[in-house]
Amino acid sequence: MSVKNSVRPHFSLVLLPLLLCPTLVQAAGFQLAEQSATGMGRAFAGEAAIADNASVLSRNAAAMMRFDEITLSAGVIYVRPDVNIEGETQVPTARGPVTLDASAHDIADAAWVPNFALIMPLGEEWRLGLSAGSYFGLGVEMPGRYNAGQFGNVSDIRTLDLGLSLAYRLNRHWSFGAGVNAIQGEGEVGGTFPANDMVAKHLKGDGWAFGWNLGTLYEHSEQTRVGLAYRHDVTLTLAGDAIGIDEQGRPFQDKGELDLILPASAELALFHQLTPALALHSSINWTNWSRFTQLEAQLDKHGTMHIKDEQWRDSWRYALGLTYRLSPDWQLRSGMAYDKSPVPTERRTISIPDSDRIWYSLGTGYRISQALSLDLGLTFIDGKQAAVHETMELRPGVAATRSTFTGSSEGDAWLAGMQLNYLF
């Protein structure tokens, strides 16, 4: 089985309780953290305050004031997830409930996540920034004729975030920044009946949304600085074509829309140069997943379709890292992070089996010339095994069509990144 570019920018409409099948390999929920290979080498610890190259624009627009020359960063992160489902499903038949194996292995394919940032000075007190990347995305595809396909067999979500930012230096201690974002999303999601692999519900859709972000940087001294950044939530309306089965068991084709919440987030980051060679940095990240309460699609001909109650809770991420200057041309980086899942234990499903995870990261930077530098990063994400129990009625309101899944999910991942930085 395969998944098409599971972490490439992408989003979807959904008509099953399987929207947003996280690959369990990035940040919590379906959030992506991979906006910088430099930051990945330290588990993104201190990202909103360090400002060692233009990729800081993805976290804190105010930190652009650390640069006095035009600077560009461009890179890519390769994500290789290993996501597995173990368990059994019980499905109704004419002879009564039947229990079937519902295990599925390697259900998330590898992907490349690119990033780009450009910072341009506008006099002494102003900076302009342009960026491109992805903050949300996921993808899962189950094997053909999957026995628990009624809970979801495919979800492929992509987003592309284009940003324009402006920063202003108030004095030698304080800088402020703000930005606007245009977010394009598209996707595909579906589910099948377990008996014959027939499509139960399937929808493809796309759309645009616009958001904003704010940031500030406090530079206590050249050795110590603190960054605080906020990214506002966005409602992404996805419109597309739907295929489904109505309450009388008849197939239909329709069009519809789904409002998908991309939650607000904030980061508090600290950077401190302990010695001329050694720096310590840390971050606390918050994501407002409690806004993600339910999924409902509005179909043109078939009205409101309630997909699922989510009732997620806010999540927190804690990261600590070190940077060591080995020589004038070489830097070594390391970091660890604990990423708390927003999905309550009782809300886990095969389609959203998100779990707590720990990041272990290493990285290095090499100055090729006075203008050009190269950063490399490597991360292992250890996703904890999570118990999953899910129940649904294949025909809503008909108890005899009740189906269950009981088992567990687990997802680890390797991430490898490369980034070039250039000062003009």
C-alpha cells in the first residue's frame, strides 16, 4: 500500500469519521513543525529567539531585525514515518457479528517538506520578509480491502502557506513583527464497506484561507534574548465533490463544503550564550486544539452531515537544545522535545490515533564562505503506543449495523534535513 506524499501541503473534505488521519510523526495533531533544517537539528528549541538565518521568519517575524543584510534560506526535510495499526474489527453480517483482523502496517508514505525564507532590510529600523512552507498536513492510506475500512481507508491533506511579514525595531532592546498568510489547501478522503471494499463515502476538495501572526523579540544583551510569537487560527473552507450512501442505502453524488479549523499557536523561546562556544536555548509551544470540537460537512443536496465529535484539548510542547561552536566554520547542535498529544484517550480512533512523542535531534552547520553556509539535521521521533477503541453504526440509528475496532496504534519517524543560507 502507498500514500501519495503524505506530508506535502494538502487538505481535504471528509464524509467519514476519518478526516485527518495523522501520520503521528510531526507535531501534535496534524500540525507540522518542519519549517527549518537548522531548527530540526536542535528539536526546534529556542526557534523564535535564535535567528541564526532567515528561516526564523517561519516562527517570529520580529527576529528579522537581527539581520542587517539581505539573507535567504532554502531547504528541504525528508520524512520517513513508520506507522502501524494492530487490532481487530467486529462487523455485522446476516449471520451475526463477525470478528476480523484489522492490522495494517506502514500506512504512511515518505515525503519531502520544502521551506523558503527571504529577509530584506528597509533602512535601519524596518525589515521585510517573504516565506513559503507548510504548517499543517498529513496522509494515511490503508491496504486494499482493509477489514476496518468503514473507519477510514484514505486521507491525504496538503497545505501551502505563503507569508509576507514586516518588522520594526523600537530601540536596542525591543523589536516587533507582524505578518499575513495566504493558505492553499486541498485533499482527498474516503472510506469503504468491509464486506466488498465498495466506496462508502469519498470526497475531494480544495480552498484558500487567510491568516495573520505577531511576534516580539527582547534582546537583554548580545548574549541573551527572548522571543514570543503568536499565529492566529484560520478556518479553511474546503469545497469539492462527494460520493456516498444515503440512509436508504442508495449511492449518491453531491457537492459540499467543510470548515476545517487550523488552530492558533504560540511560542515562548529563550536563547542564552553561556560561553563564547556554548549556547543554551529552549521553547514552550502551545496550540489551541480545543477549538477542534467537531466535523460537519454541508452538502448541496443532502444537507448537513455530522461526521464526528472531536473534543480535542490544547496541547503543549517543551524543547531544550544546545549549540556548540567547534571552530569559526563549524557548529554542532542537539536537542530533545516532548510533544503532548491533543487527543484524549477516549477520543482516539484508527483515523486519528495521535499519541505523545519524544524528539531526539542532532545537527551541524558549516560556513562554506563568508556569504554561504550549509545546515544538516537528523531527528528520530518516538511516538508512544496508544490504545484505540472505536464504535460506529454503518447505518446511523440502526443498532444492528454496529461495528467496532479494538487495538492500538504506534508511529515513529526519521527526519533528515538540508538547508542552504546566503547573505547578499
